[in-house]
Amino acid sequence: MTNLFYLIYGAVQGLTEFLPISSSGHLVIAQTIIGLNLKGIALEVTLHVATLIAVLIFLRKRILGILKDAFSEGRKRRLAWRVILAVVVATVPSALVGVSLGGFLERTFENIQIVGICLLITSAMVLTIPFLPKKEGTIEEFPWLGVVLVGTFQAMAILPGISRAGATIFIGVLMGLNRREAANFSFIISIPAIIGAALLQLPELTTGERAPAVGLVIGAASALLFGLLALAVLYKTVHRGGFALFGLYALVVAILVLAGFFLWLNGQLHTAFPDTFPISV
């Protein structure tokens, strides 16, 4: 694989990781359509770390503020520790699903039809966000039911085609967070999720083909820069309420994926049963 590939793949990972259009879904589509095959796990781990750094840089003031308040006194300290506990609680569903259903989830990444259906679900959630009532809830005051539901929707986003950002922002706003705080909580809870995903892949680092060091550096730098760009775009979208563009994009991709799947299926059936399925593709 050329250095250009690592540059492009890092850019795609950085953009789709944070925009509400599903990075995993796009990876499966690329693997199916253009035969993209990532040998070895080092590149995936490296890009996970790069996107983690992007979140830490972009939300550094919010994160440092929470940590600072955690060691202060009085109400600030109590609210900061409530946020930290909320992050832990919201992370539990993903951890349980990832550990207990790992084999099943891996098989879903081989099914383009699942990706199409999940992209339809993503589209529905993202297109609904602008129509939800505007509320002014903050993470510090977020009810525990909302925390659990955000964590559950994050776990659901392990399926390829479900956008983690789209799903968690949608349910966060629905449960009372203002749009910016919903985005903040979504990306803060992505930190342990990204770390967990990378740790689960570490045992596989010794197997398979290893990517060259130069390629890993290029991919990581690309993922970091485009990840920061994606976060900036998303927060502008949150401010302006322009989620429709992302929802429509996911809808179009879902329709194309499902239409392509059924056209392929029709061709396969025509080959196997020419008299029963006379329409060739």
C-alpha cells in the first residue's frame, strides 16, 4: 500500500469518526466495493489513538475544567465527580456488548445489507435532531436515565452503519441536553470507548502483516488533522442546527447500498435459476 493510501485512509477515518455518518459503515462499504483489505491491526490501533488525541485536543478546556473542579471544594467538586461517574456509567453498556458479543459483531462487518439498514436508522435519528424541542440541560444535571440511554445508544453504534456521534447526540438531546452539551457528552464518553477498542485489538498486533512505520505516521497525522476538522464542522453544525445535510447523506448512501445489494442478489438468483428470475443485471 502506498503512502497516498495511508493519507486517504487516515482522512476518511478522521472525518467519519466524528461526523454523524458512521465510520464503520463506510469501512465495510469500501471493503465490499473496492476490495479494501487492511492486513494487520497496527493501522487500526494507530488511527484509534490519533482520533483519541483529536478529541483530547478539541475538548481540552472542557475536560481540564472537569478535572480541576473534581479537586476543588463544594458544589463544583460534587458536580465534577457526578460528570465523571456519568462517563463511567455511559461506558458500561459498550464494554459489556463488546466483550460478550464480540464474535457476533465481527460477523456483522461482513454483511453489507446490515450496513444499509443501519445507515437508514442513522439517517432517521440525525434527521430528527433539528425537530426535537430545544432544552438547556447540562451534563452536570443530566438525569441518570438519560446517561444510561446515551450509553445504550453508544453500544448500539458498535453495529456498522450506526453513527456513534449521531446516535448519542440524538438521544442526549431527546433526554434534555442542549445540543452543544449533547455533543460534549458524546465525545467525552468516546474517550474510554476508543481506548477500549484499541486495547481489545492489542493482542492482535503480533499477527498478520505489519504496516510500515512511515505509513502509520502518515495515517495518524491525517486522521488527527481531519478529525479536528470534522469536530470543528460538527460543532458549527450543532450551533446552526444543520444536521439535515448529514442525515440526507446517510439516507442516500443507505439507499444506494441496499439497491446495490438487491441488484446483486437478483443477478445471483438469475444465474442460479434463469427460468424463475428472468431479469438479468
